[in-house]
Amino acid sequence: MTRPNGAIYMDQITIKAPDDWHLHFRDGVLLPETVSATARCFKRAIVMPNLIPPVTKREQALAYRERILEAAGPGSDFNPLMTLYLTDETTPEQIKEAASKIIPAAKLYPAGATTNSEGAVGSIEKLFPVFEAMSECGMLLLVHGEVADDNVDIFDREKEFIDQHLAPIHVCFPNLKIVFEHITTSEAVDFVLQTGDNTAATVTPQHLMMNRNDLLSGGIRPHNYCLPVLKRNVHQQRLREAVASGSHKFFLGTDSAPHTKQAKENPCGCAGCYSAWGAMELYAQIFDELGAMAKLEGFASIYGPMFYGLPVNRETVTLIRDSWTMPDIIELPSGESIVPFYAGQQINWRLEL
Ligand code: NCD
Ligand code: ZN
């Protein structure tokens, strides 16, 4: 069967096993929950370092990786890839010491831009020797692309970051591979498309499925609150076009970021959507709506490893058109609970396990 836009209607699709190039596992008692939710369908994940205290050094990253592997269990082939949290104190030596196959990247958070970023980078310019070292040893720079400036409107912070910081970094270090994480605006799409092969971007399910009305219209919906914040529908549309185009510069990064129900449903609620329970299925739903199922494999399983210089997974996964409902709540052994992203809503695709 053919759809009006010429795309073939599919009831199932088999693709190379996907990876998640941006997520938050947290630590300690949360790891059994978060790691198994992701290892359910992703073979590898780029693990964000914004723990308390943050993962700033090689030994911390390696120890954190061991805790993740333990949570994945002895039979698991899940491969967590670690990142260093850049601070004003990070040195080029620390970068050279850490850069490796299992610590392929470092994360730049402007101090105060998002969850657990208070101790991050105050002066981006002062980090240029660190970027130089990263460029030399092939370590990727992952950026939270928002200025942390209360004088800049929250909806403009991504665009400001491009102009003030990202464009200059790219000009000064053309060989530095940069991943512009969880992009939300048409300006970010333009930046990535207009720069060379050393820039790419991850795109989350929530920024493809939603816009700021889903956050603020008819009542505040704290479970749709994440950073960078959801933008106008024209930006959402641009992101959808970007991934549907099949450009290799855009790939999968869920930004799955759990917070307890209590921390989200709060007068000052935390930013982050816990999407791991349905991430791959939601991306399938999005690409299906876009009539772009043929482009799903590139986005989910090919372009990420290509950019990181890693092999594509050998295994495959199959997604089937079959509806199910995301649970309303996930109870944790600690007695706390998490409201997952898309809670209580119907998803039209199911991962065959
Ligand atoms: C993330 C978190 O909770 O750690 N939150 C979010 O809204 N995305 C941090 C981040 O990626 O900005
Ligand atoms: Zn994140």
C-alpha cells in the first residue's frame, strides 16, 4: 500500500540495532531501572556525566562505567560509552589521559544551563586549550547549546549560544568533532547543515513530537518540561523535516533524563523527560507519521556510529505496528516513583523482543 506522499505503508520494519547517543542514567539505586530500560533496545549509549558530584576525570568515568555494567547484568552485551564533564579546571592533560574508545567524548555545559550544571563551565573561551587537545586526540565535543544568562529569553538561548559560542568554537577548531545535543530550533538545523562534516546533532523524541503548546497550553505539564525547553511549532516542524530528509548530520539521542514524580510535580519542577521505556517505539511512530520509515535506520543505527567513527551494530531489531499504552507510573524499589514520558498515552509501534 502507498501513502498519499508516495511512502510505502509498513506493518513492520527490521533495522540494524540502534544506539542512544545521549542519555542520563543517574547513579546508585536508579541504575537497575535506567540501564535495563535502555539496554532493552539500544546496544550502546553515550552516558552523560552530570552526576552529583560530576564525572570530571578518567577514573571516575571508568568506575561509573563499571557500576553501569554491573546493573546491566552478567549476560548483557550492552556497551556504555562514557563522557567527561568539562569544568573551568579541566586540563588538556586530563583530556589526553581520558580519550579512548570507551571515553570518546567530553560534555560542555555552560554553568547553570541545566540540571546539575552548576559546577560546569563559566568561561568557554578559557577552555580553548582543552578544545585544542580534544581536536588533537580525536575526542568529540558534546555541547548543551544554551547560554545560561537570565537576561536572555529562555526561548532564545539556543540561538544565542550558536552566535556567541558554537560558531566561534567551530571556526577556531575546524577538526574538532562537535555534536550539538538535543537541538530544538531551526537555527540549530541551519548551523549543522551549513557547517562541514565535523558537526552533527542529536534529536530527541520530545522535540520531534511536541512544541511549547504541549508544555503550557491548557495548563502547565511538568512532565513535558525539559531543557532546552520545547519551542514554537515552526521549530518542531523544521526538526521533523531535518530527520525525515535522511541527512546523516542528524541522529538519535533520546536525552532520557529521569526525575522522581515529586521532583517534577513541584513548584520548581526539574527539567527532563524519562523516555527510555518507549524511545525507539516513539521514534518509529514519528518517522511513520512523516512517511519516512525508510530513513529510520540511518537516524537510529547508522549515522551515530558513522560520526563517532565506530562500527554499525551487526544485530538487528524489528518494530511492529501494534499499539500499547505507556504506564502511568514506574514504581522504584526505594518507594519513590517516576512518571515516564508519554505516560498513559497510546504508542503505535512495539519493539519485538
Ligand atoms: C537533563 C537532566 O535531567 O540531567 N535534563 C533535561 O531537561 N534535558 C540535563 C540536560 O540534558 O540538559
Ligand atoms: Zn541531556
